[in-house]
Amino acid sequence: QLQLVESGGGLVQPGGSLRLSCAASGFSLDAYRIGWFRQAPGKEREGVSAINNRRGTTNYADSVKGRFTISRDNAKTTVYLQMNSLKAEDTAVYYCAGASAGFYTPLGEDDYVYWGQGTQVTVSS
């Protein structure tokens, strides 16, 4: 069973950057798609970005396009989310999630099976 662990969250000032990591324990992510989701207090969880490691495709929510970049390492065991120009509204718990790659790169949480425990990102001055 795929196990995912997020890291890299923290406190950052508006306009700053953070890089989140999603590491798979004992698995290559080559056959999986990985999505990043976030949930702010009092709000529903939303899809932020996704990568289909088999097809090499990526997807972004409109709210983060041009600011966030999803990528993977060459060993294909870790997926990253580089977050630049952070805003207060980016504050949330960020989760990574995985599923068999398939043909698409969706941002819906129902399209993912395996979930990490989450990492807090706080954007505040």
C-alpha cells in the first residue's frame, strides 16, 4: 500500500516561498498520479495541483497558476510543490494524495486513494 509523507510546511511572510515535499515510502511513484490538496479552517478541501508521473502531465487550480509548480525527482520517489508569491489566503493544511496513474491528472479528491497526514502552511506577517 502506498504511504505518503508530506514535509516542508511552516510560517512564511506574504510574498515568500516554500517548497513542500511528498515522499513515498518504499515505492517508485512512476505508476502513480500525485495531487496536492489544501484545507483552510472552515473551508472544504480543494485540489491545488497534480502530476501524472506516467504521462508527464500536470494540472493547476486557477488560484495558484503562475505561482506554484509541481515536479518530481529523478528517482521518482518524491513529488514537490514549489510555492512562490505566497498570499495569506494560501494558509491551510496541505495534503498530498496518490492513485494509480490512469489517463488523467485530476484535482478532485475522489480521484485519489492514498493520503498523507498533512503539513501546515501559514502565510502571515
